Amino acid sequence: MANKKGENRRLVDFKCTVCEKHKVRKEKNVKNTPERMELSMYCPICKKHTPHKESK
């Protein structure tokens, strides 16, 4: 039987590693990537692309 749409996707918070102030909320497929992610995103406070880590 097929899974329901969006069953494996969850909202997670990403926090800037440089300034620790900018937070972004994105969806993540928990089934494919159970460990914590790190993405490079634009931080308007730092005014450049910085690594954002998944926060608790």
C-alpha cells in the first residue's frame, strides 16, 4: 500500500552558524536523511551565504 502524501516530510529549523540569529524553516524528508543536515543559505544579517545547521 502506498504512503500518504507528505508522510515522510517534516518541518525543521535551520540556524546560521556565523551570527546564530537568522532562522529558516524548511521541509526535510526524514526517511532519506535521518541525520542532521547543513545547507548553505543566504543570511540577511550577515549579508552573505553562510552554512546553516539544523537546530533542535
